[in-house]
Amino acid sequence: MEVVIALGIAGLLVATLAGTLSLTVAQVPKEGAKTAVENRLELARYWVTRDANSAESYTVGTSPQYGTFAWRDFSGEATVNHQAIYYYDAALKVLLREEKRDGITQSTFQVAADIIQEGDVTFNWSPAQQKVTVVITPTIQEAHAVGDISRTGSLVAFLRYEAEGIVSPPREVPVPTPPPGSQTYYVAATPTIFTGTYVSGNAASLQTADTDYYKVDSATVGGSKVVSWEAYSQTMTAPPTMSQIEVRFTAKVNKKNVAMELFVKDAAGYPPSADFAFTFTEQDTEETRSFYLDAATVSYINTTEVLYLKVTGTAGSSFTLDTNQVMFIAIP
């Protein structure tokens, strides 16, 4: 009888121990898979955030590409154009990052493995907020009773000017230091007003970022209130050959929702469509906007050595356009 009882107790202990051991053995690979998934997500977060915070622009891609971050590096003797391209490799089932400098591929490597299908990664671009929302779902495929382990992670990454804590003026793109070797020019003479009434200011008002503004009141054109004037740059003699020209425009208005259009003259005169446009969303808030000219216009200005700029503001009610500083930056 004692032997039978002892065997029964031993059997219960063995069964309990076996169950515990079985659970532990199954749990080890499951926990390992979860850790692996987290590692995939963390690596992807690092690279996407890093590229977005460096980028000046983002271009939505076409399958299998998700999109491209682009920026320029002025730290060396010559400007370097960078691209970080994200795309899906169906054979390897990974999210890849390809980096190019001046159009030449420098490296290609995976930033997230175990991406079973292309749709397990999405890049959603919001141009108004200058942000990219990325959703990634890696899946660790496990055999036997453990089953596949997948987990979805997401991140929101802002392009450079929103990523930076410093903005100048408030709420707008920071004005970067002109690249090495560039030359900055200003408005050469007091502008010619096409539409509107002169209030105050002159060429000197447009050369320094201060409290001295070139002020023009709007006039009625049709059913709209309009300000339109033309200015030209100082003679642009250096650098000897300009590969890029950046125009920076700083101004404010005393009414919200004034639509601005900026035109630069080329060989055919002022273009029918604006080279750059934006809208003042706040009143009495100074904003700085900048844009780059296309190659044909740059070539024309290389010949004439003078840049002509037409500024036009339009609104539904009367307003005053206060322009602070206009800069023309010639980049070799």
C-alpha cells in the first residue's frame, strides 16, 4: 500500500513538472520573437526619423518605393545633394534604405526585416504639416505550436524645419546660413509700384532685417484688393557662374488670408504662373519664405547679371503689405 501511494504522488509531481517545463519551452521562443519584432521596429524608427529630420523635401514613391527624403549639405567646399530612398524587396521580405549623393548610390541596407508583404509598411505624407507617418508590421514566422508573432509599430517624423526647435520668424521656416562660396545681393533701387498706393520705405528698407518696412496700401482691381510692385537686384557679378539662385522674401500684412505670388523675369518676361506662392494666415506676423529658380531662369540671369522680381498680393478686403527684407543668394 505504501508503495502504491508513493508511486501515485511521484506521478502527480512528474505531470506537474512536465507541464511547467512544456510551458517554459514554448514561452522561450515566443518571447524571443517578440523581442526580435521590437528590434525591427526600433531600427526603422531610428533611420526614418534621422532622414526626415535632415530632409528639406519628401517625394511620395511608386511601388515598390515608399518615398524619398532629400536635402542639401553645405558643410564642405561644394554642395552635396542627398537622397534617402525607402522601398520594399519582395525576395528578401525587407524594408530597404538606399542613400544617394549627387545621384550616385553610396549604400543600400535593410532597416526592417521580416516584412511579409509590401502592404505591411506604409508611408503617409501630410504636406500641410510637413510630416510623414510610417506604420510597420514585422512578422516573425515560427514553426510548431508557437505560431507567427507580429506587431505593428508607428512613428511620426517631421521634416527639418519642424524638427528644429528654432524658427525665425515665429512659426516659419528658419532662414539658413547661405552655403559656402555664395554671394548675397539685395534690392538695388526703390521698387516700381504697379498696383497700390505708396506709404513709406525705399531700397534701404528692403536690405536689412529691422523695423523699417517698405509699405504699400492695396488698391481695388475688379472685385479684389491688390498690391503689385517690381524690384531688381544689385548687379550679380559673383560667383562667376551661378548654378542656383535662392530668393528670400520677408514681409507681413495687417489682414489674414492675403495670397502672395512672386514672379522672376526670364528671357520671355515674367512667367504666366508664379514662381512661388503662399498665403499669410496671420495678421501682423512677419514671415520669411524662400524658393529656388529653375535652370532656365538661372541661365538667363547669368547673362543679364540682374534679377527682376515682381511681388503681388491679393485679398478680399483692403490691406497693407509691409516688406522687410528681400535677398537674392547666388550659389556657385
